[in-house]
Amino acid sequence: MPAIQLTPAQRKEKRSDAHHLDPVVMIGADGLTPAVVKETDAALNAHGLIKVRIFSDDRTNRESIFASLCGELNAAPIQHIGKLLVLWRPLPDLEEAERADGKAGPRVVKIVKFSKSGNHRPQVKKLRVLGNERVAQGGEIKRAKKRLTSVKKNAQDQ
């Protein structure tokens, strides 16, 4: 029994999201091997919602593979139709994985530059910005300068 339980409405939404997807993992004559489980786990980590194609004609075998994949990988079974299986698992939070303590520090910033003519796709870059850096208007990373205090304030402090 999988740990993730979805309501029928949630499952219906995931089915509609998976409609246009192509199978990412294909299971051949060898059946469910550890390599297949590892690839399915990697695909779930990368995409969250995946389709798996099984080339076996035995329906009971396909159902057992579906149940064992969901159980081993802690995934929710979305749909089993014919030789296609649809699995879903929430994506791991990437920003929290990059920041060890979840506090301020290095962060990933997405910079979008649009084309001048408007006929081309915008360029998207992901940059890592450290705590003492900022992103300037042109998409450049600049190091934050030390904050200057006024001369009068310096004289008062002394």
C-alpha cells in the first residue's frame, strides 16, 4: 500500500497533467529489476509525474509491478491503462536542498532576458547569488559594497 493517498479529484487532475507526457521508463522482458527501480526513482525526482511503459502482455504481472513500484518508491498510483502506468511523487524542494539551514545565504536566481526584436524566445539563466552579492538591472552580479556612514555620525560615535 503506497504512503501517498490522493483524493479522486487530485488523481483526476494528475491524469489530465500526464495526458501529453511520453513514457520515460520502459520495462522489458526482464521485468522489474533494481536498475529499473533506480531509473524510475531518478525520473520521479526529476519530473514528479511520469509514465512507465511495460512491454509484457500479462495484466496481473503489470498490476504487481505497478503496486511494487508505488510501494518501493513511496509514489502515488495515478492510472494503469493498458501497458501504461502513471506514477506521481511530490518533487523535493530544491531551494531548501541548496540551502542547508534554510536561512539567508547562497540562493539561485532566475534571470530572463527578452529579445530586442520580440520574435525570439527569451533567454533564461539560473545564477547562484551569494549573501554579499546582488543582481544588477542588466542581469549582472555585483558584490555589495560596505555601507558608508555620514561624517557627522562618525564624529558623534568617537
